[in-house]
Amino acid sequence: MSDQATRAELDAAIPHIMAAPKDGAAIEQLCLRPGYGARQFVDQIALTVAGGIPGERWSTAPWLRLPDGSPHPGIQVCILQRRVLDLVWRDRRATPHPGDTFIVDMDLSEANLPTGTVLQVGTAQLRVSDVFNDACVKWKTRYGAPAKDWVTAPGNPALRLRGVLCSITQDGVIRSGDRLRKG
């Protein structure tokens, strides 16, 4: 197996990815991103409506801002599907973790989680954002051009293969092993 998935491998994996559970999946790999390229794996994360995730760079250096310059709330939390992570993140010693807030084995597609869907996780509440995660240049560098192109290929954006972005709508704490539930 090469360090990067081929487009054929990625395309062939879509049925497996879409067969993930539709609700109630366990939260894994809670990750904080205190700075560019920095990853800190923890057992729990505090979420706040006003500040995002304390200690993360969202409040000081977000990749997306509102017209007034403030951080876009729709990118406070990113959830990546376990089956996608396992497909693209092959060289775990030499290649950084993508940095998503948490990993979950759940269908993150628009069909299962339409924009505006409320998600309960731990004592916090999230709302699925309308901001599309199209995979940044770092995704392309780390996991390959085929992985980047796959995310935005015709028919694939609605699958949210690079993950789903959310805003925090209720302060709370999420812990490893908590369940992500719709509603």
C-alpha cells in the first residue's frame, strides 16, 4: 500500500464510507489545534458559543472570517468520518493528523445531516454549518492530489468527504467515547 491513496481506491471506498451508521456514533481522537501544524490529543474538550474551543486558534487566526473581520462561527468545530481518515491517513508516523476536532464513524453527508441539523455531543450542542470543507492545500500536500480532487469531484461535495463544519450553539464539554446524536 502506498503512502497516498489513488483516485481509484478513493472512488471504490465510497460505498463503504456511505454505509457508516446514521446516528449515535462514538467520538474518537479529540484534537486541539493551538497553532499552525500543532496537534494536542485530549480526553475532553470544552466548547463555547462565544469563544469556540478555548486554546484553539479559531478566535485568533481563523481561515474564514465574517465581513466584519470576526471569526466565522460556522467553522468552530470540524468532524471527520473515521472511514475517510483511515483511507487517506496512511503514514501516521511521518504525516500529521488532519487536525479535525474529533473523528466519528458516522455518515456526515448532506442527506443524513442537512445544513442546520442540530447535533448533541456530550453536554454541548452543535449546528451543521453551510460552510463547505473543500480540503485545503495542506490536505493535498499530506494525503495527495487525488484525495484533494476526490473531495470536490462531481457528485462528491454532498458526501462531505473532508468532513462537516459546525457552529457551537450550546456551551458544554465533549469527551472521548461520547455519542454524536442528531436532534
